[in-house]
Amino acid sequence: MKKLSSLLADIDVKEIIGDTDKNITSIESDSRKVEKGALFVAVKGTSTDGHKYIPVVTSANVAAVVCEEMPTSLDKGTTYIKVEDSAKALGLLASVWYGHPSSHLTLVGVTGTNGKTTTASLLYEMAKLEGYKAGLLSTVCNYIGDKRVESTHTTPDPLNLNRLLAEMVDVGCDYAFMEVSSHATAQQRVAGLEFKGAIFTNLTRDHLDYHGTVDNYMRAKKAFFDMLGPDAFALINADDKSGRFMVQNTKAKVYTYSLRSDADFRGKVLETRLDGTLLMLNGHEVEVQFTGRFNAYNLTEVYGASILIGFNPEEVLVNMSKLVPVAGRFQPFLSKDGVAAIVDYAHTPDALVNVLDTIRDIVGGNGRVITVVGAGGNRDKGKRPIMAQEAACRSDLLILTSDNPRDEVPEAIIEEMAEGLTPDELKRTEKITDRREAIRHAVEIAAPGSVVLIAGKGHETYQEIKGVRHHFDDSEEVKNFLQNRG
């Protein structure tokens, strides 16, 4: 319980109607969860506007309402606080409510199109290897110390986000690492958080169903760096053309990492195999359990960030070799007769290019590459033909299948993907709607020495169809079919 007046201390308030000298029992942005004495924050969301529910929450005897527009009818017992941006206010209020937990942690955020999960997860593991207690907020899973907490969003809403950070503080975490999605910055979910560091991985086309244009998407990413303070660091990919744009207006100290040019943290791939890579980091050779140039970028930024947050450079190098891949991120499986399968979360054109180029480099001309991929329903339709085209030109056989169709017809999604293929590419393409059957067929026809890529879902253990999640795990399926090869 906190005084309303103290909660509003850091909020840019435009107008107040009512008493602020009252106790607040909870903060909510969901009208279905409010109780007597609560502070309700009316947020304009993508599917509904919280302002519509102000009469509902006042009838439930909330103590106060934060809004961008004052309602025409006011309840005498309710205090109304008008602000410019209620989504931002919610983030600031959540931080105050939970005791500014981010200020008690070394909090590092990772943003970009690809590599966020791997980078944040490996930094969490690195902190543990260094002997510290740490927390993780990621697409795959959240961790409070060693306690696993299921993840529902790449970046949680402000109330859950601050609650999780507060729990990390309570159990004695020194560090916290989190993915910061473009949705999160656009929706002000990270408002009020004190980041000690921010990492930019890369930027390619994604989430245009939400942002509308690549420029809007890029600016949503940049907003994260704009909010950093002068005591923070910003670590950017110098090989990505969007890297410098991200830090144009940041107050943070800027550092760079690169595989192609001089940078503060320089990586170089010396040798790559399906089960690992010999990597050079700032002139030091280290054997890592990761494959591919894209993972070399991830590891170089992990190396750089680890040093920037104060870990001993020599210990970091030793621990780099102990890190293991995140589930569903270039996860290899092998049959007894020499067929390899890779399960990867690649669900954008650029991610497919990265994974397939890596596989091609390893296979050379000695084996076929078979790719099984689909595209998610109710998401950016424009990337579907591009994904198919990038996959087809790098595969000997392409199998288009269902991903998470959600509310769309799977066959229609597959046809939209196929529109990106040339007549010659279509001759090397099969369409199998049932994902299980598509994986079974790919493994069955693969000859020893071939590589089967199952892309798009990675760590996910479900397939979402018409609002219902059915259990489906690419890793389980491919292991089963590889074992049945004998």
C-alpha cells in the first residue's frame, strides 16, 4: 500500500481532479483485475482502449484513475489524473510501486531483429559462470536466479516486468538480462527502468504487421537507446548499417563489435563445423560450442558486454568455451547413418539466410540441404514470399508447411509463400500442410551426409490453430524420425 501522492511524484501530470492524499492498494491496467482501492491506468492498446472501461472500474470503487482524456462523467469518490501518455505513466508507476528494482540490478537489455534470445540467455549463463546470481527475461523462458518462470511475451507488460525484477532483487540477483522487443519500446513497457547497458544485434524486416513500415520498426528500436542515461553503455553491431542510427541521440557511451572491421570487440571465424567453431576474439583463440557466422556475432557481443559490465576478460574467454546453445537455436541432431537435422527459430528472411548459408558452408558440395519452413498466421504477410525465395535458392529441396497458422488457413499461407518462387524453384518445392508429416518426409528422403533444416518454431512446444495451442515440438518430432531411420 502506497500513498497516491508519492506514486505521482515522478509523473508528468497535466491535471488532477480529486484527493491525492489516499492509500492505493494495487495498480492495474486490466479492468477485470481491479479491486477496491486500486489505481487504474487507462491505456490505449492495439485491440482495445482502457478509457472505455473507466465507468466499470469506478463502479468497483477504485481509488484513482490515470488517463489521457478526462471522462465526461466523474465519480465523486474517485481521483482522476490526466497525463500525456498513460502507457509511459504505467511504466513509471510500476517502477515506483515495486521500489525501483532496476536500480538495484545491473540491467542489460538486448534489442534487434535476430539474436536477442541467444545473446540475453548467454549473458545470463556467463554471469552464473562468473559466480553471480542473475535473472533472465526472454522469449524462451524467464529465470529468477535458478528458478524457471514461464514466458508469455518477449518483453512482459510493465507491472509483470517490474514484479519479476523485484523478485530478482529479493533473491539476491546482481545482474539481469532481458530482451527488449520493438513492441515493448513502442508501447512504453520499459519506461521507468534503469538500464546499465543496451545491445543492438541487427535489423532486418520483421513485425511490419504492427509497425507498418521498416522506418517505424527501426525507430521503435532506436527509442530504446534514446532512453539510456550517461552512465550506461550502448554496444552496437558495426557491421549492420542501422547500428550508428540507433545511437545518434543516445547519452550512453557507445562501443562497437564487428566481424569485418576494426571495433572495440573484434571477432573472427577461423574454423566452423556442425558441432562448433574456432573463434578469435580480440586476438585470442577460443573453441565454442556454436556454429555459424550469425552465432559468431552473438558470441562477440556477449564477449564485449561481459567485459563492459565488469567481468574479468581472461575469465570471460575461458567461460566462452563453456557456453552451450539455447534450445531451438541452431540445435543439431544426428541419425546413426549420418543424416543431420537442425532445428532453428529462423522466422524472418534474414534469419533463414544466416542459417542456410552456415549449413551450405559446412556441407559444401558433399550433401543435400532440405528445408522445412512455414510462416506464422496473423503476422506480416509481406515477408512470406521473401522467406520462401531465400530458402529455395539455398536448398536442394524446399518443403513448405504450416507454422502457427493462428486464425488463417494454412494452405493459403503456403500459397502466399510459394508466390515468391520461380518456375525452376517450384520444381524443387513440395507443399505439405501437416508439419509432422513434412518433417517425417524430409527425414525419410534425406540421404546420409544430408542436412535437414526445420525452421520457424525453434523452442516452441506448441502449434497455434484457431486460438488453441496444441502440443508440438520440432525437436521431439525430428529426434523421433531420426531414430526410426535405424
